[in-house]
Amino acid sequence: MQFGDRVRELREQFGITQKELAQRLDVSASYVNKVEKGRLQFGDFPSAKFIHRLAAELNADEDELLLLADKVPEGIRKRIQERPEAFRRFAELDDRTMDRLLDSVD
């Protein structure tokens, strides 16, 4: 799923229009429209601060939105910096092995 698609889905679930969301976030309705349609120019990409406010307004998972926007949440970034080799090895696992490992952690 793309970031904009998820934003639209959340907004619609919340039952508000693009204009209403824009007013709550203090941005233009055209910006919300561009976000949802994935038509932002390089300098217009949503900031982590905007995504934080967006998640709060839509009662959404901030980490999910950050990841969909190709931004690594601060807590994950910090942990990766502390243990880069562990994350590198985890990323190299195939899905089946990764699922088994996660099951063993639960």
C-alpha cells in the first residue's frame, strides 16, 4: 500500500473530507489531495512532524505512516544504529525463516 492510499483510507474511515482534514492540519486542501494521490514534488514530501500530526488527527499508527512515507521511525532508527549487524542479518533472512524467528520471540 502507498502512503497516500493509506491516508485516504484512514480519512474516509474517520468520516471527514479532504477539506476538513486540511483545516485540522493547517494545510491546504490541495496539499491533502496531492498527498492522497501521490503527486507531491520533492520539496513537498510530508515531514515527520506532519505525519505525527496526521496520525494524531486520524487516530492512526504513526510508525506505519512513517514507514509508508519511506521515513524510519525514530525508535527503530536508534535501535538499528545500536545494532546494525543484527538488523542486516535479519533483513537477509527469507520470509519463512523470519516468520519462525518471530514466532519464537512471541
